[in-house]
Amino acid sequence: MVIPLTTQHYTMLARNLLYTGMTRGKQLVVLTGRRKALAIAVKNGAARRRYSLLRSRLCDTFRM
């Protein structure tokens, strides 16, 4: 798995996303990009609220 790290997409630099990418690699994980972006991602432990509507979609599915 190749994980590009750039400062251009600042909102994607989050510790939980980096961890997920690194743990999904089966044999090899390659981080490419800027060290500054990696440092930002590691320091950014705040998880953002997601608005995927998954709960409402699942509830609608099970009500049928």
C-alpha cells in the first residue's frame, strides 16, 4: 500500500486515517510525501464528526 502525504489536503491529515491506512497494508506500506505532513497527521488526534447518514439508512433497511 502506498500512502501519499501532502499538506495540500490538510483535512485528510488525521491520526486515525493514517493508522487505518497503515494497518490495511498486508505485506508492505510505503509512506511518500513530506515529513511535515506526517508530523501534522500524527499530532492531529481530533476525530471529525462524520455525516454519512449510515444510522438512518440502516434503520430504514431493517424496518422493511
